[in-house]
Amino acid sequence: MIERVISSVLDENSYIAEIEGTVYVVDPGKGAAEFIKKRYGNEEVFVLLTHCHSDHLIDLPELKIKAIYMHPEEKIVFETPELNFVSYFGLDQSQLSKLKKFLTDEPGEHWKVLHTPGHTPGSCCYLLRNRYLFTGDTLFERAIGRTDLPGGDPKKMENSLRLLKSFLVNNPELVILPGHGSSTTSASILKENPFLNF
Ligand SMILES: [Zn+2]
Ligand SMILES: [Zn+2]
């Protein structure tokens, strides 16, 4: 089961899933740590970041971390306050810089990583067990992520949307879980999202 915590900061979605005894959290925004603590106590969690804008990782310093995964091209965003906007929501870069346990290999087993740059250089989508696709700020129910922030790239976004569209067409049964807003399905997003209409 995948549970969603909607952050009080920018309505960001954090997703929490327990799979075979491991607790995974995709994008721990505000409220994720409290939820995890209540539900799982002091359990160490596996963190997957779709990208490193601060609304998606505000609660990272509060978690007991087993490992953190982000796409290698997102490291620069994680490390640069002008790119991740840490200070906007009361975080400090030093709180991020002291974190350890980064995975260099992809999370493996249940997860597949799709690199979808455009919103940020290392934005990615995570496919869980060929059924759930976490799209971060790349793809929303009826919109896409902005490309005008530092690190954004409209050309790369265009390519990423091409890749995602063909992926969705080939996998019509997916549940799409975006970084903001409601969840949807492949079939529905292909119909409803004007940015996939090409
Ligand atoms: Zn973002
Ligand atoms: Zn966001």
C-alpha cells in the first residue's frame, strides 16, 4: 500500500510505502517525518528523491535514514542552495550537507529509474513494481513542471515528455503519482494532459 502525506508547504506529495519490511519514502516533504514516526517508530527508511527542490525534502534531516537515492545529475542541485531553494522554507544547506548514506547504484529490486530532465537536470521518475510511476515535478495530472527555474531546460523537458509519453502508451495500466496534485492513470493522463497531446 502506498500512502500519501500532503505537505503544508506547496501541497507537495510525499509517498510512503512498506515493501517486504523496508519503508520507502519518495520525496519527504513537510509532514512526512511525523507520519513515518507515528506509523513506523524509529525504523530506518529508504529515501528516493525525484529531484532536490526543497519542498520535496524539507523533512529529510528529521528521518532515520537507511539510504538516499537521487539521480547523479541531481547532486549539483542537492549541494547548491541557489538551485534547491533550501532557505525558502527554513532549512539550512548545512543540514543537507551533513547527510550521508547516499546510494550510487540505482535502488534496484522493486524500482526502476527513468531519467527525465527538464524541471531540473537530474529529475527522474520512479517505477515501482511495474505498476506505480512517481513523476515528481516532471508530470502532473493536467500540467508539467516549470522549466524556467535555474537548472531547468525546456528542450530537455520536451525530450523527457516524449520518453514518458511512449512509456505510458506502452504501459496503459500504470498509476501515476505526481509531486503535486491528484493521482491518475496512464490512460487518463494521456487523454487529459494537454502537454502529452503531440
Ligand atoms: Zn520542483
Ligand atoms: Zn515541487
